Amino acid sequence: MIGVFRDSWALLLGLMLLMLGNGLQGTLLGVRGAIEGMTPTALSFVMSAYFVGILIGSRLTPLMIRNVGHVRVFAALASLISAGFLLYAAFPDPWVWAGVRLIVGFSFCGVYVVSESWLNDRATNETRGQAMSAYMLVQMVGIVAAQGLLTLADPAGFALFALISALVSVAVAPMLLHAAPAPFFRTAGRMTLRRLYAASPLGCVGVFILGGVISAMFGMGAVYGAQAGLTITQISMFVGAIYLGGLLAQWPIGWLSDRMDRRMLIVGCCAAAALAALFGALTSGFWSSLAAAALVGAMGNPLYGLLIAHTNDFLDPEEMASASGGMLFLNGVGAVSGPLVVGALMDLAGPGAYFAYFAGLFVAIAGYGAWRMTRRPAPDAATTGPHASVLASASPVAVEIVTEIAAESAQTDDQPTDGQEDARTPPAAAAS
């Protein structure tokens, strides 16, 4: 890991600055929107637009890179992000914000694709897993640290918007100056959703519902804080607790994932998250909300990587990369709806609906997972592929990289020793 930071420090520093800007963006808009008198429903359209942009970007960015190259795409999209952050302050209107946030979401998707391509290109086969772990760590630390920036200036003013714009502009310098020659860009062919669902119904349903959870959790967290009457410092702590809980829980849940029936772990995490969310919905007070946020984040954030690992258990290694595109698409479609539903519920029932929404969706995933456990036996934990941590906000490149790492490991594990048969359950048989 130290070697990865030494060899790719400029890329990782640039990513850290990008995450500081992006991590503060959503929280700042939620607070500023409340100051401007925007309703939760109006802000939900703003927050949802970001995920629409991400979804569009995941499809168009590969075409842009093939036409003009990594460097031009990165520089152009980073410029759009920097300008967009300033437009938020200049035009505090929900419809303007929604349009700008869609462009910002599209641009961030492209920036992530280019950054991850560069990082992957600098890594060797031996260090690729460490590089992605370092990437995820930088992402999460940057987002958590960004919440502290909210207290540096008045959200009603211009300074914080100028700060996040400057962070993105400065991030470009170390990444472009240190970037190696543009890597060869490729994406895996996409598996049909019908084939993907046949292989793993729980994986498909789970990532779709989880998209609605994660987008609302982070997109509407600051809106909840403003509606609940929290101070600026308390809102920054509340949103930070969600991310910090997810960061701390990634490793232990990943460790358990490689040693037990992943469906049981998925159901257990969802049940725990539902109880934490129900606690947050039924209680009042800052500290109880903070505890609920940390627990929901700790159980909810690792679920994306867990669901991908579960899906890979029923695929041939050569199918895993192509399946990742379908998983990403399902998650993105679900993400668009999350803020919209939470915003409407908060307007109808108050801030407590924020946590109640999560409780309902986590119960849905847990219930479906429990039912799926009755439909087919679990693969032997000793024959399944390894868990690879990945955030639900990851771009297609990051998801494909971690999936390919898992596929390579699965192919290695599939090599039978002398006198032994291959122990891995054939996907066709497992799905029956």
C-alpha cells in the first residue's frame, strides 16, 4: 500500500481534492436551499439530477474518450464542474440548480472514469488490488473531511461555493502534470439484464433498491438536518457520520463476506440497518440521529460490494466484468428515484420520514434475501470469489477493475490440484 501511495501520490492527491469539493457540494446545497426557502420536494429534484447525470455520463464518457482522449475529456469536464459550483451561488433557484447539478454529475462521472483509468494503468497485476483500496480510502476520507469545511464560512454567502470551485481547479494540476501517457481505454461488453437476473435475482433486486437508499442517504442528509433544526456544525457531523460509519465497516463486513453465506450477511446487514433507521425515525435529538446515521451508513455502504460479490458467485470468471455494467445501470436507475421519494415524504410527514424511508427499503432487501435463501442452496464459502470493496458511487471503470480482480482470483482458485476435480459450482447448475 505504501508503494502505491509513493508511485501514484499526485493522482491520489488530486482525487482527494476532488472529493473534498464533491463531498461538500451536496451538503452545502441542502443547507443553502433551506436558507433560500426551498422545500424538501424542490431540493429532491436538485439532488436527483446529479444521479441522472452520473447515469448519462456512464454511457457517454467512453465515447468521448475514444473521440478526443483522456486528457481533453478530463480538462473539459473539470472546467465544467468548477464553473458549475460558482453558478450555484450566482443563481439560487431549484430549477437552475437541478440543471447545473445534472451537468456536474455527468462531469464527475467522466472525471472519475479518467482518473481511475490512469490509476489502473500505473498499477501492476500485483498492486492493482492495493491501488483500488487506496483509491476507495482516499474517496471516503475526502468526503468525510469535506463535511468539516461547511463550518468555515456562512453557507448563505459566496465563500464556500468559491472554495469548492477552487478545490476542483487545483485538483486538475497534480493529476494532469503527473499523468502518464493516456492508457488504452476499453470497456467490457454488457451482459443482458435477463441473463444477469437469471444468474442472481438477489443481486439485481438488491442493487436496484440500494441505489434508492444510497442516493437519498447522502443527497438528502443535509436537507434532513435543516428540516430537523440542526445547526451547521451538527449537519456537518451528521452527514460525516454516515460516510465514516461506511468507511469503518468496509473491512469487517468484507472479511465476513469471504467466510459465510453472503445472503445471510446481506440479510443481517439490512436487518441491522432497518432497526437503526427505525430508531432514528422514532426518536428525536441530535445524538440519537447521529448514532442512527452512523449505523445506517455502516450497514448500508458496504452492501454494494457485497451484492456484487454475491452475484459473481454465480458467474463464470469471464462473465464478471460484463455483468458489472448491468449492476451499475440498475443501481443508477434506482438512485434517480431515491431523493424524489424522500423529498415528497418529508414534505408530507416531516423529517422523520428520512429514516422511515430507509427502514422500509432495508426491510424489502432483507425480506427478498431471506426468501431467496429458500430457493437454492448457498455455494460453499471456500469456493466463492473474494469480496472486493467498491462504493456505490464508483464509475464503470472502478467497478470493472474490482470485478476483474475478483475474476482473476476466482480463476486462480479454480485451478484443480493433481487428482482433484474443480470445486467451483457451475453457474448454470447453481441458478437452477
